[in-house]
Amino acid sequence: MQKIFSIFRNTLIVGLLTLSQSCGTYSLSGASIPEEMKTLSVQFFENTSPLVVPYLSQQFTEGLKDRIRNQSRLSIVRSEADANFEGRITDYTIRPVAIQGNDRAGLNRVTVTVSVKYTNALQPELNFEQSFQAFQEFSLNQGPIQTQEQKLLALIIRQLTEDIFNKAFANW
């Protein structure tokens, strides 16, 4: 029994030493953020879509900040940061995706498109400007869009912020 414990202990020690000596900056979230990066700023994402949801800009901007707070060690500051996110919500649409026999939409899709500019002052080769899009489908059988919209947008914002975070910090 003592021999088994000794083997287990030695294996554990070797494993921990290997982990502590690995190169690069890697976290359990999959993010690869350079050690020298300490601060990040997130500018307000204005909604310039033809169809405007009054609270979408605020919820998206705060959702991106929350994603960064929860999945990195970076401090969010208002200006003069090591990296910066800025952009705008360029499109918000609701479209039918499945028509029923009575020419009514059996299934609808809410889509949000966000244009993002990421600037990395420490590693400019990682800068990007890109549009990100996410959608959720819903049925009017579950109630009017007004009663479902908050939940749908929360799911869309979660997907968008994950995609943006991964593009900036996980090189996906």
C-alpha cells in the first residue's frame, strides 16, 4: 500500500512540475493573453441598425465587459489601455425561416450583427476589424416577440461576446 502511495505522490509531483514549467501564457478559459497586457478598454457599442432595440447597445457593451472580467485577469479602464474594443451594432433583424401551411411563419429568427475593431497596443499584428453575427430562432406559438426578446437577446449576446473574446485572445 505504501508503495502505491509513493508512486502516486511521485507522479503527482512530476505532473505539477511539468505544468509549472510550461511555456506561454495559457489559462483554463483557453485565452492566451500576454503577461505584459494588464488593461483593456471597451467603448460603447452604438446601435446603428435600421431596427433599434433601445437597451441592446447597453446590454451588449456590458456583456462584452463581463466576458472579459470573467475569463481574464485584465482590468477594464476607460482609456489609455493596452488593448481596446470599439464598434457598433450594424444590424438587428427578425425574419421568418419556416412557413406554415396558412402562410404564417412557424419559426422566426432574430439576428444581430456587430462590427468590431480590436486594437492591441502591445502586439499590433493581432489587431482586427471584423463583423460578428449570431442568431436565435423562436416560435410565435410561445408568445409574441416582445415577451421572448430579452431571453433571445441574452443568448445572442452570450454567443457574440464569446466569439469576439476568442478572436482577440484565443486566436480562433
